[in-house]
Amino acid sequence: MIDQKRKDWLRGAYMDRIREVAMWIADKRSTFDEPEVAHALANEYDYLHELSSDDHAYLRDETVREVEKIIRERREGELRSRYRILIAQTVALFKMDSASRAYDFDQLEFDAAVGKALNESDLPIEDWDLFRDIVLTELWPRLKTAHAELRASTFSHLRSLNPAAIAEDAEFRMDIGWAALLQRAATRIESYPAAWRAKIVSGKEKLGCLVLSVDCDYSARGCRSEVERLREEIRLTSLSVCEICGNPGRLRLGGYAKTLCKKHVDVLGALRDDDGTQADPYNWIDDDYPAASAEFLKGMNPVRPRATMHVLDEDSFGGFIARRIEADLETRTGREHELLFEFCGALEHSAVGSVVKPEFLDNYVREEVDGWSSVQPLSDDDKQFLRGYLRELVDAECERIRVRQAAELEHFLDDFGDGVDAMKEAQAAGLFDNLGESADDDDETRH
């Protein structure tokens, strides 16, 4: 037996020979018969004396799979060309223009539609499974497009219904199951004093929660505490509402976190062993909020004690840097988009936490990126891109802070400038020189 590392090496080193042999075998056959192909490859690769018998067997197995792939692709092309009208009719028969099918795929109905089309055709029975797969691949783009259009129209309708509470250019990156929560937040905001100038500017799914961004005048009396309370209430309520359909659900943990009902839990695929043990991802290590099922979140009575302290710096987490990364995610493509998507949280934390002297920033950025782990090994180009991008974020954050501090100093001087100038003149005249001695004399007098 050979291990996976050896298999990967063999496949990489001999892929050209595997492809060459597979194409030679596939050219002589119109259908794939695994035992017959394996027999034809019985003595193949024995001339590679530098390899072991296990290596030869693995190369033959890979060649069999490659032959199957080549024959299937060739036959698929033939079917798509000859039966393109039948494929289109089957898609239409299944009525895939309905956006509701995006997450409610009915397997029995699909099989019935395909079976009806096949029974009325002259397609050989041995090609039925392949035809079914072709139709399925034609359906998914339509599903995704239809659902995207439904999502866009839903949030556009909410913006038009609530112009006083939702910004005209507000962006929403979550599914339509949370539309009722968005309307609930908008209704509450409409009841706020006009002086607060509160408006929802965005909403997104983060760690299975609905996180709203609200633009308002935090300096107005009572504004900050009420807006933060609303945002937290919506976030916690979303943990009991399926993001897809709006029915009762709970936080599910699979390859990522998502709040779903039982009907749509399959969207996540395989669930983690600890699924169902966590209720709020923002408090996974909070002793005051122990792990539990999220079903009790439905009551909101309240879900947990109201916070007594709030984050005051709205330009840190979820603010300036987060918006910068989100904007870049919209424009970047390829590997750069993948890296930003995977490390957006790490980039945000590292940029906000870069409280170091300028001369140490390069070492800080290098150590931060070297400490990140990825689903696949990071290449030198990947690390170089991440370091450069993180440095840009750090520089932008430092400049933003510098500008803000300069503005604060200017406001301070406008308010107290005359007093500061008077103190400077008194200090220059030596009026403060004997303050220490006078204090000592007073102490001696008291004693």
C-alpha cells in the first residue's frame, strides 16, 4: 500500500503518461466498461522499472478513471448536440423560472419530469443517467439567477416602503428569510426622534447572525444606547429565524455557521460534531452565556441581560476597515478575491491592532501574515499579496486616526485657544517658576 503523499507525487509526475494511455484506450471505445478497460491495462506501466508494483497498480487505477472521464465528456458533448431541444424542453417542463425552487429542490418532481421526457424520446437507456446529469447542470444556473433576482426585488421593495428608515443605496448581503426582521428594524427606527437622523445603511449575514449598520447622530441624547439595543435585538432574534425561508430555526455549524430550519439544513452539507451546542457565536467563550440550544431564542424575554457597555468607536471593527475590505471584495477577482474572503477577519483585526512604531510595521505585518493558517498552503505570492494589502490597511488606518486627532485638536484650540495662549505667556514670564517652593513653605507652616 502507498500513502496519499506518494499518490499525489505519482499523479503529478506521470500525469502526461496517464492522459496519453487513457486517450489511446478511449479512442477505441464508444462506451465505458470498467472490467474490460482494466483488463486492457493489465501490463501497462510495467516498463517503469524505477517504480514498485503498488505504484504500477495505482497508475493503472488512475488511467481507468481518466478513460471513464474522457468517454463521458465525449458522450456528453454528443448528447448535448443531438438532444439539445429535448434538454431545453425538460428544463421548461420542470418550470425552473420559479425562484422558490432555489432551496426547495424537489427530487421526486425532478425525476418525474426527466422520466417523462425520456420515455417519449429515442435516447438509449444506457445514456439516461448522463442525460439526467446534463439537465441538472442546466438547471442550477437558472436557480441561482432566479433567486438572486427575487432577493434583489425583495430588498428593493423594502427600501421603497421605508424611505425614512432605510437609505436609498443601502446594501443587503443576506437571504430573504430575514426580510421581516429588516422591516421590524425599519419600523422601530421610524419611531425615533428626527434629530437622531437614524437610517439603516447596510445589513449582512455574519457568523449566522443578521448584523445591521445604522447611520445616526450618536451625540444626540439617548441615541447611542437605543440604536445599539435595536441592533443587538435584531442580531439575537435572527439566531432563531431561518435565513432562507423565515421559519423558526437555529444556529447550525458545518463548514461555516448559518441559521437554518430543519427543511433547509442540508444547505450546509455535513454538520460538525458540536452542532447544536452553541446558541450565540458572539459568545462562544463567554462563561455568562453557556452553550445551549438556540430554540429558546424565540422568546426574546430577554435572550440575555442587556449590555451595560457599548463599543464607542464606530470606526474600528465593522467600520472604516471592514467597509474597505468589503468594497475590495466587490472588485477583486481570482486568487486575490479568495484570499480576501478567507482572511477578511484576520486582516481587520490585525489592521486595527497595529499599535506599533512606524519603523516596526514591516516586521509586524510579516509576523501577522506568517501566523495565519489557510485551507491550503499559502504560496510566496499569496503571502506577498496579503502583506502588501495588510500594510495598505494599516497605513490607511494610521492616516485616518491622524486626521481625526488633528481635527479634535483644532476643535480644542477653537474652544480653549485663548486660555492656552495665556498660560504660555505666563510660563514665558516666569510666573510658574516658584510654585514648587511656595508649596513647600506652606507645608512647613502647617507643621
